Amino acid sequence: MTHCKRLFKVAIVTLHYMLLFSLPTPESLSMLKTEEPNTGILGKNEWLTDKNSKNCMVHGTKYQQVISERDCKAVTIDVPFCYGQCNSFFIPRYGEDFNSCNTCMPKKWNETKVQLNCKTDGEWKVVIKKVLLIGSCECQEVHCDKKKR
């Protein structure tokens, strides 16, 4: 084995042990959580969800959603949506990896009713459909798919 190959192998083994013993575990990360305000340490679960993020918000541009039902005249309404970036992380560990996934989701919403004019048995009737209108958004923790390496 040449000198360079030997050094490379030693470096890989050393790096493996450094990663194995120096990466935080979920238990050690939980010690970072605190409920004390303004301590300089992230508050309870903030390191996971960052609910104060300005990156997740109701998007100013609304999209047009078509509300329809069989045998009814479709109605198009403007609907707000959540848009933004939320923090997530992945920590490789020996055994089982640790990760947290967050997504920009509705925090507050209202339900509104939309009237559709429908023709049933030759007669026009009104059918009511419910639609959610988003009021505010925030980063929320969601289930992560854990994939084996």
C-alpha cells in the first residue's frame, strides 16, 4: 500500500470515529430546549419549528380555485395560500439517524360557503360547498420519512 493510500485510509477511519462519537443525539439536543424567555438559548421546540420565522406566510398573490360539482355551474374564487421556507435538519448517527422536518402550513383559517347552481331532474337547485380560506401560516413539524442508507 502506498503512503498516500495509507494516509487516506487512516483519515477515513479517524473521520468515522469523530462522527460516531461527536455528533449530538436526540437526548443531548433536548437539553438545549428551555422554557425560559430571552436566555439566548432557543425556547422549547423553537430549534425544531422556528414559529417566529418570517419565511412562512400567507402569500399575497391568491390562486384561483374552481369549485365544482356534477351537474352544477362551476364557480371560481380567489384563495390565499401558505408559502415559505422552514428549517429542517438531518444528523447522521450510528444506528438510527435523527432528523426533523418542517413545512409551511396554515395556522389560522376560516371556513366559507360557496353556492353552486345545479340542475337536478330539470330543476335548478342550490348546492353549498365549504372552502377553507387561510388567515395566517407558520412553520410546523411534520413526519419525516426515514430512509435507510
